[in-house]
Amino acid sequence: MNAPAQPQEDANVPITNTLFPPPPDFYKAYADDNLRRSLELRGGPSNTSKARAGAAAASGNVDVDGLAAPDFDLNDEQRLELTELRALLDKPRADWVSEEGRWMSFGEIYTTEPKIPTAESIGLPRFVDPDEEPQTSFPPLLHSFLHTLLLLLDVLTNTARIPGELEEKGWAHEGDQYIQHMTNLAATLMVSANQLRGVQAEATLVLLMERQLAIRREQTAALQDKCKAIASRLKELKVVAAEAGV
């Protein structure tokens, strides 16, 4: 059985030495041998026309998805090989992505409808009222964070315990509850700040448009000044020419 050529990991290519970033490694799966073998197993060109199949594969004019099922029976090794080739060469199933609502690309998970997570969706206690304005809900969170930090420092500066004393009795450290509360407060602040991305994007767009408008006005003013200078110079030249009798 001819095992399909697997894409190999490239060495660390220094991007600074290339005009464009290197392509993903999976492009190596579309080798001529893999495309030719896929055509054969899917009932494509016969052995007498392998040369034409190779030329079509090399030119990129092969539509492996449009081929019908092979008319001949495949043995177990050929079926396994065809399965591996399909995993390498077939197009992604967009209907599966729509049904699942998410997909993975280069190790990252994306959703068909991006949503900003809320505090409740990631299991955080509810510290703020979603109906309140950020100017009202954020200051109490910051005050609570600073107050909890002071309590944690107070616990940590008490008389030192014998190492392992609390662990032997199965007790948690006094500072653990403050650390957990600070973690929840910080996560709530981050999630609440993420909810303002739309407002931030709108404000950034307004600033960008205002800056572009100011640049256009500066360019227009400079062009008008240049035109006035040219017109004034032309008038001077006309006066000089008239005096010279030209």
C-alpha cells in the first residue's frame, strides 16, 4: 500500500528573511502522488491514462470531490488508504460546521456566531447588575479588590505558622478565600470590560474618521495655499512681461 505523503513539520523559518510568511504545512499534502492515487482509488483515470492524471493533478485542475464512487471493489488496505487521503484532500464539510456551531483551525476554536462570554456563562458569581452603567458598577469592584488585597496582606503578615501545620489538619490557608475572591473580582472586571468592545470599536471608528477628515482639511489648505502662490507668481510674470513689451 502506498501510504499518503504526510505533511512534514518545517524547520523554524525566519519570517524576516522572506517576503511573505511561510504557508501552513498542510499544503504539502497536495502532492502529485497523493492526487494521482486519490484519482485511482475514487474511480478516476485508469492505469493507461496516469500521465494525463498526473498532468491534471500538477496543474491543480483535479476535482476530487466530484468523482463518483469506484466501480471496482477495494480491499481493506485500499479503503484505509482512501480514508486517509480523504482526510488530507477533501474540502471541509461546511454543513457540519453550521450544525456544530463551531470549528477548529490551527489549534484555535471558532464559533459561527461569535459571542462575548458573560460572567454567568463561565461560572463567576454575580457581582454587578447588568442593567447598571459601567460608571456605577466598576468602582465597587475596584474598592472590593483593594479591600480584599489589604485583608490578604494582613493575614500574610501574621505570626508565621509551622510549615505543613494546616495541611496536616486538612485546613485551608486563611488567605485562600481572599485569593479566590480577588480572582473572581478580576475575572468579572475583564468580562465586564469585554462587554464594552462594541462601544470601544465605535469610538475608535469615530476618532479614525475625525483624524482622516482633519488630514484632508490640512491637505486641502496646503493645496489652496500652493495654488494662491502659483497664481500670484503668474500675475507677477505677466506684469514683468508687459513692462518688457513681450
